[in-house]
Amino acid sequence: MSDRPNNAGLVSVAFYFVVILALFMAMFELMGWSRETLQPAPIDGIRAGERAKALADLRKSSEDQLENYKLLDETKGQVRVPIRRAMELVVQEWADPATGRAHLIAEYDRLNPPPPPPAPEKPSEFE
């Protein structure tokens, strides 16, 4: 037997500590590199103008949809109504909740007809 103590456990712990420390340092360096190189371009005058134009177009489109009538589906009789008029119609229709509910169910049934019945199955040639 030798009088030397067994340092294998201490060496492996030190090795793992060094490896983990090196991995953390590499990750920290990678984060710094990505922060420097992968930043989006700053918003300059051209990009700001594009964004302002896109926002104006979006607001115009939304205003057009909220403030004007439009025929959506002639076969189903669906129209787009201005939002203020739609709110007035809902308040009038639901003044009597029973009538409003009946009208809502009738409109749902009218706009969503049941599917046609399935075709009869052909008999199997093995029967």
C-alpha cells in the first residue's frame, strides 16, 4: 500500500470545474459577439417614412371598413354596415331579448344550412 493519498476525485472535480468555466466564458463571448453583429439596422428617415405610410394605409383601410357599407355576399345577403349603425341595430334588436335570440338563431340557420345527406354506399362485391 502506498502512503500517497488518492487525488483522482479531486482532479476530476477540478477538471469539470475548468470545463464548465470555459463553457460559460465561451457562451458569454458568443452573446457579446451576437449583440454586436446581429443588431437590426437603426430606424432612419427612409424606414420611418415607410412605417408612417404603412400605418396611414392601415388606418385608411380600417376607417373604410368601419365607416362604409359594402355588399359582402349577395347570395347570402351579407352586407358590411358602418359600426355606429350596427350598434344601433343591435340595441334595437335586443330591446326584447327573446325576440333578439330568436332572430339570431334564425339568421344562423339561414346563413349556415345543414350539409347535404351522404350518398348511399355501394354494396361491396364480397357481400
